[in-house]
Amino acid sequence: MFLWGTATAAYQIEGAVREDGRGVSIWDAFAHEPGRTRDGHTGDVACDHYHRWREDIALMSGLGVNAYRFSIAWPRVLPTGTGEVNDRGLDFYDRLADALLAAGIQPVPTLFHWDLPQALEDRGGWLNRDTAAAFADYAATVAARLADRVPLWITLNEPFVHMAYGYAMGIHAPGRLMLTDALPAAHHQLLGHGLAVQALRSAGASQVALTNNCTPVWPASQEEPDLRAADAYDILHNRLFNDPVLLGKYPDLSAYATELDFLRDGDLATISTPVDALGINYYNPTRIAAPTDDALPFTDASITGHPTTAFGWPVVPDGLRELLTGLKSRYGAALPPILITENGCSQDDVPQEDGTIDDTARIAFLDGHLGAMRRAMAEGVDVRGYFAWSLLDNFEWAEGYHQRFGLVHVDFATQRRTPKRSYHWFRDHLARQNTET
Ligand code: BGC
């Protein structure tokens, strides 16, 4: 069965940050630091999904999806990251899974979508190798409760973004500005992934995947310095997170580190424990030019000539086809089936006087990207699912509530949910799939 779904993440939608024994996460701490997020927004309430999950499942039923990708908040399950389990936290996901199944929707949990327990951050976060083992223990705890009903699990969401924004550039939690010294945060996340794959399988999970955010890299020109910079960027963004998992080795990281002193014997064997699928989040291609200073071996160059989202990101649907066929040619038989675990766009969606939200640009975005996915499939890429980001407008990290990605509009003053025109479009699209298959 092809999985058609929507995706969300715990800190972006749940709210209820102090309820039922939940511990503090790095995002609670970060969002409450002055100046870290736009207008000081936090996820304290977010979409109040922790209380409104029934209504949100009803919205998914109305959409006709057969799967839902959400994330489990580690600090709800283990408030200090390790040790004592908070059963009330697990109960929430247990209820959610049961209600989804009752609605004919397969729960697809992601175990880590950036909300590390603050107690682990206080011991170094992902710079500390012990966090990898702690993650595997947490994975085992959750699976012991849910794996009897939940077949497919995702370990990490976008370890690249967590490393780059959280540890290298300081714009996401935990807010560290380490540039290339952030590499151990990549390795320990990958190690945590590998250990978690093993822990999940032992606890009865039948399928396990990792979700990477990947981008086609376009050199700014065909001149040698731009080509070299594009290659360096491709290594950092794409290959650093795919090669060790799929090939059991790191790409050439010499542009970033003289030695990989965090790498120990046996790590790559753990990291390359076979996965059943690779989750891909796709938003846009990246154009890269030769470096303009010594801090990094590349410079981000802008992409022109395409429409842009409210975030300013270029809308390039065929980039998804290019990415998927590129992965197939790069990894060949080592590439497992693909799940598009996120794809979507932010738009300035304003309700009209009659309450409707006419997000035609989002419809064009989805239509274009679904077409690109199908072209990749026609070219032989084995895609098994597509999850639109996102079900609801939600807390968009450093941008707070300013970027709206939902198929459903949320009025954050009242928590009123209003399906946008794209919701109805996606529903009709899914209904056509069902009649065709
Ligand atoms: C993340 C989401 C985020 C989306 C849009 C992805 O990088 O997984 O949490 O909301 O992009 O920025």
C-alpha cells in the first residue's frame, strides 16, 4: 500500500509543555531565551494538539489519508532523557496510535524531531557520545509500548538540519555556533540512529527508516572553484548523512576536518545496520558558489527565475525528480525504498471574509511536486509514500508562527482549525488515487 499522509512534529504542534510529567526540552529553553525566535514565539501552546488530537484525527479522516507521520517528544517519555519512564507521556502516544488505527490511519512515529531533553543537553547534547546510547534506550522504551501496533518507525528527523542550525550556526536549539566543529553532533546522531535501529528491531518493530533532508546541489557556474564548492556542500548536506547509513563509510570530509577523532571502531558497522526505507524531506534545490571567506568551503548563492514561498524558498518541483533519480544513480542497489516524509510550502494564508482560505499557490506546489515524484517513479525510483508538510499551520521553529505550512489554517488566538482550499484539493487527489488503484 502506498502511504499517503501528512506530517507534523511534537514541539511544533503539541503545546502542553508542562503537562502530565513532561520534562524540559532544548526547544523550551531556547524559545524562552530573548531574541532566539521571531517575536519571542514559543511552542508552549502551539496548536494545542495535546488536547485537540481527536479533532486533528478527524481532520485527517476527512482528508482520506492512510498514514500520519508525527513525532514523539523524548522529554514526555523520559523527562530527564534517561532513567525513569513517565507512563503518562507514553499514554498520550498510545491513545493517539489507537485512535489513528481506529480511523484507518497508520501511525508513523519519528523518535527525534529536535526536542532533546534539556538534561541531556546539560551533559553536552549530541556532542556527547553517551547521547547515542540514551537515544537507543528511549527508542526501545517507546517500541516496547507501541510496536505491537506500529509497524514503521523513523529514528531521526533531518540530522543535517539539527547539526547545521542547532550546533554549527546557532539559529535553532541548542543555539551553539561551532561551524565545522559541529561534526561530532552529526556522528553521534548517526550512531544513535544505528543503535536505535537495532533496539527497535529487538523490540518488535518490523520496519525502520531514517529521514534525511536532501537537496539537489547546483553549482553557480561550471568554473572549477564553483564546482569544487558545490561538491563540498553536497558532501556536508547530503552525503554525510546518507553514505554512512547506506554504504557504511563517510565521504571525504577533508574540507571540514583534518581527523575524525570521534569515530571509533565498529561505529560505521552500527550506523549502516540495514534500514527498510529512507525518508526524504524535500523543499528546494541549493545553488552553491566558491567561498568568499575562510570560514566554510562554499557560499550559498540565490536561485532566481522561479516562484518563491513566503519563506523566500524557490519553488522547483522538478528538483524532487532530480533528487530522487540522483539518489538512485549514486547508491544503486544500496538505496532502499524511498518515503517522501515531508514536502510542502509556507504561504501567507489569510482567511477571506467568508472564512475560506484560497491557497492556490500551495495547490500548484503540491501538484507540481506530486508530478515530479511520479516522473521519478517512472524513471525507476521505488517511492512508497508521500507525506505533505504539514497537516496544520504550526510553530515554525525560529520563525515562530509567522510561516504557515498547513493544509489546515490555525487561528492561534482561538485554536480554530479551518481547512484551506489545498486540503480539499489534496482530498480529491487522494480520492482519485483510490479509484484508480
Ligand atoms: C522540518 C520541519 C519544518 C519544515 C519547514 C523541515 O526541515 O523537518 O520541522 O517545519 O522543514 O521548515
